[in-house]
Amino acid sequence: MPKQELPVLTTCCTPIAEAALDPERAADGAVVFKALADPVRLRLMSIIASAGDEVCVCDITPHFDVSGPTISHHLKVLRAAGLVDCERRGTWVYYWPIPERLSWLSTLLSVPVTA
């Protein structure tokens, strides 16, 4: 069977299949994966990323059976990992995903599987 050529992707970083992560980038990536390893934070990230633009914490909190301060803690971890950013507007805080960080994560995980 002839070997199929894969399309050339133009991305911001080299997929791990082409170049292994250096220790600094691996440590940085571990922070991201550690942040996403919690079910509440993974759900938070999913809600924020799927919102399209930004989402108010007042719209996020009702999706969870945990207290507001617990949600705030988990959002702080996602911010520290560079996955989301936020802005306070009066009483409420609005969150949005960091596209470059999600793109980096997507590229890292998009390694072609060979049989």
C-alpha cells in the first residue's frame, strides 16, 4: 500500500511528533494539564470556551453544585495556567478563553496516529 502524504499544517508551534518538548515547555504544559485534571475546572473551561466570546461568572455558577468561592478558586487556577482571562465590571467578572493557549494545547494534542 503506498504511503499517504499528510497535509502541511501551518501552526504556531511544531507538533510533538516532529519535535519533543524542551523541559521548560514541558513544565509549562504540565501546569495546563494539572489545571484541566479537575472535573470542575474542565467543565468550567468547556463552558467558557464554548460561550463564543465572554461569559459572566453569574451565568457560570448555576451549572455547579459548589459554592461561589469554590468556583472563584477554580477560575483562579485556570487563569494561573493561562487558559482564561477576565475583567471585573461592577459586581460581576467576565471570563474568556485565551486563544493562543488553546491553540498551543490543540497543536500539542494533534499528533497524527500511525497504525
